[in-house]
Amino acid sequence: MNLFEPTEDSSGEVLFVNFNQDCTSLAVGTKKGYKLYSFNHLDELEVIHTNETEDIRIIERLFSSSLVALVTISSPRKLKVCHFKKGTEICNYSYSNTILAVKLNRQRLVVCLVESLYIHNIRDMKVLHTIRDTPPNPAGLCVLSISNEHNFLAYPGSSSIGEVQIFDALNLQAKSMIPAHDNPLAAMAFDPTGTKLATASEKGTVIRVFNVLDGTKLYEFRRGVKRCVRIYSLSFSEDSRFLSASSNTETVHIFRLDELKDIKPSEEPQSWLGYFGKAIVQSASYLPTQVADMLYQGRSFATVHLPFSGLRNICALATIDKIPRVLVVSGEGILYILDVEPIEGGDCTLVKTHNLLDSDDESLDGSRSKDSPETPVDSPSARRPFQPGGTSYAAIVRGAEAGTAQESEQECKAPITARNDYENDFPPMVSKVDQ
């Protein structure tokens, strides 16, 4: 996500930061370039790659592969796909408007403009489909699921209310519309299976989780009632049991999805709480819908208390050293790592901080990281298309499809041809996407 609106006059050093699709690495973009980090150990934030040649507006990495998609401040309408380990640009595409977001999974790459979405085939980068005349989406809000079986794209269906359009990115057809909120959407996230979608509106008080396959509401969580906030990010855990939400407040909320249980009126109350719950259920049908919904909304299971508020930030749930952690990155370029108790919940414990902008990658507590057929009308007219064979781009994609970094790395190290001429086997492809 963009931490700031990246312009040439931006005063902040961090312009973009985002976790990769399975939250195993982190990309940070600045005016000076970008860095890729890996979360292998709590005490060591490994620097995978550093590039200090371009000003970065957007950077997205394909899982643990060497493939990255880049958009710079100086060329906000151009998308470049690069092999960062070889330092080679594989292809680039130019659009008629500013690129607001880029999303990748093992089969698709999606480019989001203010009123259109372009869906590319990740294998050869051909434009397979264009969704035109979407409601104005200046924030570039869209999410792409990472599941091979349920490959869905979600984007706002309205600029005035919180409608979510679900598009089947694999079969290239519209699937459904989910009326998620009364107010415009502010954040969305798919779970790893691609079957659940979490949403939040600009009001920010309620977070809902829907079944993508049939559009039914599965969970509803209340973040708070005292004030409206701006939800910056939503993120599911790897097992889809937990959902994190960060905002412009000092608190990150963690919700447990298997915690909501319906109270059956037929059950005999065993305590004063049981009597109260039974009374709520029996009276809910007589209450206004909004009041009844509040009675059934779940509260946060665990919370993170940050030492700041008002800064843009993103959160994620990941496993580091076999322990579930909460990761929060602030707009100042600080990574906070906290422990969350998966059974009891409650307040999360801060265990590590890292300064992502330090030239030596030194953490705040003094420890140091490791060095380390015919072309469709909407498709671009490629000057020099991809060549079949070779190991670079195809190997990267196959490695990502396999879901293992090891396979991807092994294939990337293989010789490309007898001449070992990467540029000739995979020449730059310069294309223009017309709107």
C-alpha cells in the first residue's frame, strides 16, 4: 500500500511499503530506490536485495521469486517487470493514466488505474481482459486472491456506497456483487484460500467478512463506537483464523474468526450472563436492524498498542521462528514485531523493532541484520515479444506456482543458453496499452 501520495515534492522518505503475497518478505520503496527484506528470524531482518537507482512509487514481489513489478515516480504510467537478481528488465508497459496499484499472484498480474483494470497473464504478460469504466477509484483499491483454485479480483463497485465487485480472474468473467457497507470502501483483503473477503468502509467502525462463493456475511466485528477512523490495512493469518486491522489510531485490532457463536434461545441459562444473552436473542427481532447487528458483533480478540497515531501503516500476521507474530510497519519506516497469544489473546507484547531506512539495517535495540493467436484490441502491441524456452521469466513463474522459493532459486541459477545471453533470449518488451 502507498504510505504517502508519492509525488516529486513528497517530503517523507518512505513512499511505498508492502508485504508479499504470503507475508514472508517486505518491500520498501523510497525516493532513493527500494529494499527487499525477508523474515527468517526474529533478531535478523535479512536484506534480500537493495536497488538505489530509481525513485519507487510501487514495488510488488511475486512470492519468494526474483520477479518484481515496479512503477516509479518519474514514470507513473509505466509498469516495469524486472528480474532483480540479474538486474534485468524483462518488459515494460505504458498506460494512458497513472498506475495506482499492481497486484500479482501465480497466474495473473493486475494493473489498477483510476477507472479501469487490466488483467495480464503472468506467464507472458499479455493483456487477457480489461475492465473499463469502473467507478472512480483514486485510491487504487483492489485485491487479488492468491489461491490457484479461487482466483478472484475484488474492486469497488461504487464510489458512494460500499459495494464490492467480485471478478473471476482465471475465467475472466464477472462473478457477483457484495453489498458490504453503506459507506464507500476503505480496505479489503482476501484470505489465503480465496473464499473469504474482509472489508471496511471509510467510516471504519465495522469490519465484515464475507463468503466470496455465495456472498453471505460470515462475521461482523466492531472496531469501536466512539469515533470514526481510517482503516489502512486488513490482513488474514495463514490459517485464515485471525484477521488484523490497522488504522490511523494507535491501536491494531486482531479478531478471531472462529470465536463468534450464536446463542440459542432454547438453551437453559447457567448464569446471569446466560440470562442476559438469552434476553438479547429473544428481543433482537424487535429491535431496529442496526441495533440488533451491534448486539451480534464480535470484539477484538487481541490488540496492539503502538507508540504513535495518525501515521499511515500496514499490518500483517506471520509466523517467525515458529511463533505467531503481528507485524506493523509505520510511515516512518519502522517495523514493529509483536507476539500474540493465540489462546488467551489480550495485549500483544512488543519483542523487536527494526529501522528499515538505516543504511546498515540496524534494529532500534542495537542488533544488526545479516548482510546480505491474434492480439485482442485491449492487448498491447508488443515490439519484441517474449521468446519461448529459457529459464529466467518462465522459471520464476514456475517456482512461484510450485510455492517454494527453493525451486525458483535453483531454476534461476541454471544457465539460460549455451551463450548465456539473457538479453537475447528474453529481450526487453516495450508496449503501450491503449484505453
